[in-house]
Amino acid sequence: MGLNKQQYDTIMREYERIRDMNHAKEAARRDEIYSMLPEYRELDSSMGSIAVRQVMMALGEDVSGTDDVHSSLSQISARKKQLLQDAGYSTDYLDPIYTCTDCKDTGYIQSETGLKEKCHCFRNREIALLYDQSNIQDMISSENFTTLSYHYYANDDLERFKRTVDICKNFVQNFEQDYHNLIFYGTVGTGKSFLSGCVANELLKNGNSVIYFSAVGMFERLAQFTFHSEGKNELVSFYEDLYQCDLLIIDDLGTELTNQFVSSQLFSCLNERHLRKKSTIISTNLSLEEIRDRYSDRVFSRLTSNYQFCKLTGPDIRMLKKRNTNLSIS
Ligand SMILES: [Zn+2]
């Protein structure tokens, strides 16, 4: 699925906004330093006049003293750093600020072949626009590994949850070098989606592309593109995103209306991602037996041979949280 012009413009405007915001931050920092360290300001302006001389020399207007210019510029730089350091600032305090240092907030990077290509931050903005990612964005804005609480679990449930959290943290840590898949299964409301969200959050921060789908949403979209003639082109690029993104999360597998189409699409997806060594996380309320009975043998065998199964059990946390909120309101 490609971006239309309006969506592309939306993304480019977002980069403009980020650049403006960072320029404003840089200016505020410069003002702060200038008012606190007047010598710094003087050094900056003398650097400016030296730079003018340098340009003139480069134009052949004055060739004397080239070495002097270089050495005074480097002396001034060193002095400026020293001033910052003495005042308790880091020496890069006045360097340009970038939200994405890879593309310097332009959305594009130079590929190895020398061509311009989309930066990972552009890819994630594209994914968010194309495949409504509001679900996962809402989830990870409030919940992540640092807000994690063991408060709702006890005994065996707690042990299972802790073990799975460790597995998730390892998954994130080894993501670049290890191809690994996880399936969270067990009863409703035991933190399965929450853990997928935590992993997604960390990987997005590291610049990976992550696509999150509820099973219902994913199969609906596949059906829509497959069975409508105008969707054929969309289908090709949808497959490419689905099979190629760094991490695919399929949430709530089993809540969709399962039929042969769903089963075969699921197999293609798992299989393609396995061949490409791209990791996937699935969460489901189904038991192992139910997964086996509901999907084809091929799907079940892909899952059992390529996925680490993590069982989560316990009370329905969403219900508990709701009840607590109601109690505190009443
Ligand atoms: Zn970027």
C-alpha cells in the first residue's frame, strides 16, 4: 500500500514541524549561553569574521596567512568547549538538535548504493498512516517496561508473568542478531497485549519497523484487497509490508471468523516471515488444543516448531482495574 499525495504531505509537514521545534530549542540554548557566558558570544562573532576571511582567501582575494586562520579557528573552538565545560554544560550543548539523528529529520537517508531511501522514522510514520496504529500507540503511551507492575499477580501466575517479562526483555535485547518468535497464550486479560506493546515500544525507539494488527483487522484487510478487483495493487504492497516489517504483532488471534481463507493467509504470513527471518509476536486467548483444532496442521506445525510459547494466567486485570477505578470514583 503506498501513500497518496495527501498522506505524503502530512508526513513531510510533520518533519518541518520537528525541524522548526528543534531550531527553536537550539536558539533558546544559544541565548541562554550568550547571556551567561559573554566571552562565548564574542568568540562566536570573531569566528564569524575569520570565516569571512577564509572565504575571501578561497576566492583568491587574500592568500596570506591560511595556516594562521586554521589554527585560530581551532583555538577558538577549543576555548568555546572549555567555557561550556567550566560552566557545567556538556561540550555538545550547542550542537544541532535532531529528533532522528540518522536522517537529521529529513525523512531520507543515503543508502549504500548512493540512492536516497526512506529512513526508519519515515517508514514508521508511513505504517501509522496506512494501517491505523492508534491501538498500539495508545497502549504504549501509557504502558511500557518501566510502568510494569506485578501487583495483580500471585503464586504461579506471578511466576509465569515474571518469566515472560524476562523472555520479552531478552527478545528486545537480542532483536538485531536473533530471529525469534513468541506466542502469548492463556486466559483473558492477563497482560498478553500489554507485553506485545512493551516490546513494540522498545523496538520502535531503536528504529525498527513494527506493524501491529488485531487478527480481525488483519484478515479483514486481506479479504478486502483479495476479493475486490481494485485492491490487487494494494494487496501486493500490503503483503510486502506484512512479510517484511521488522516485527509483526498479531493480537487476539482466534477472535476473527476463522475459515479456510484465514487459515491459508495465516500460514503464508507465518511462512514468509520465517523464510525472511523476520520476527513475529502473536497473542491469543485460545488454548493449544483450540489453536490446533481451529487452524490447519501446517499453521500449527509452524507455530510449534518456530515459536516460543509463553503461557499467562491469572485474574482478568482489565476487569480488576476497571473495578478499582469505579471504587475510587464512587
Ligand atoms: Zn529518520
